[in-house]
Amino acid sequence: MKKILITMMFVLTSVLSFSQDYPRIERDSSGQKVVVMTIEQVQKIDNNLEILQLMERAQLECDSLNLSYIRVIDSQNKQIHLLEIDIKHLKEQITSKDEQIENLQIRLSNSETNNKLCEDQKLNFEKQVGILTDEVRKQKNYKIIGFIVGGVGTLGGILLSILL
């Protein structure tokens, strides 16, 4: 057990004493600056870059999706506007139809009143025709009676003049 504990302490001290801080900037043999990192650090940066690229692509797709939504919403707004105009015209037509119905009802009542007046005038005319027909008959009868009386008087006058 002492050996395991001594080995662990040796490993721990070696790691702590020989460990270096990464990432660090060094110069290579040609004099250019180079960044020195551990493999874990490089993998973490690579993963972060992949995530960044995926998010940028998703943002672009999201933008195109937003544009398509804007187009759909715009076309929907145009359709709504056209439907509102249609509703306005239909309401105007309903109002116009109601006015036309009222006008036709007034014309119908006026026509019925005119028909009653025509019927009354027709009855009055028939009464007048009846009265005038009776007067014409009376006049014809008077005329006939007058001719008969005149003829009898003429014959009587002729007979009297012959006899006398």
C-alpha cells in the first residue's frame, strides 16, 4: 500500500512540476510565431468551429424561412384586403337591394292604389253608360211617341180636312 501511495505522489508531483501552460506562443525555426496547444484544446476549438458553422447555416436557413413567411404573410394580407373590399361591395349591394325592394314595394302599393282607382272609375263609367243608355232609350221612346203622335195628328188633320 505504501508503494502505491508513493507512486501516486511521485506521479502527482511530476505532473505538477513538469506541467506547462498551454496554449502558448513560440517561434519556430523560420522565425514565425506559432501557437502551441494540447490535443484536447485543439479538439475543443475544432468542435466549437463546427458548432459555429452549423449555427451560421441554421441562421441562414432561418432567414430564408423568415423571408418565405414574410411572403406568405404578405400574400395573406393582400387576400384579406381583397376580401375586405369584396365584403364592402357586397354590403353596398345589400343596401342597394334593400332600397330597390323598398322602391318596388312602394311602386306595388302605388300600382294597387291605381288599380283601385281604375276599378272605381270603371264602375263610375259603367254607371254613367247605364244612365246614358237609359236616357237614349227614353229619347228614342219619346221620339217614337212623338212620330206616332205627329203621324196620328197629321192623319187626323188630313182626315178632318177631307171630311170637312
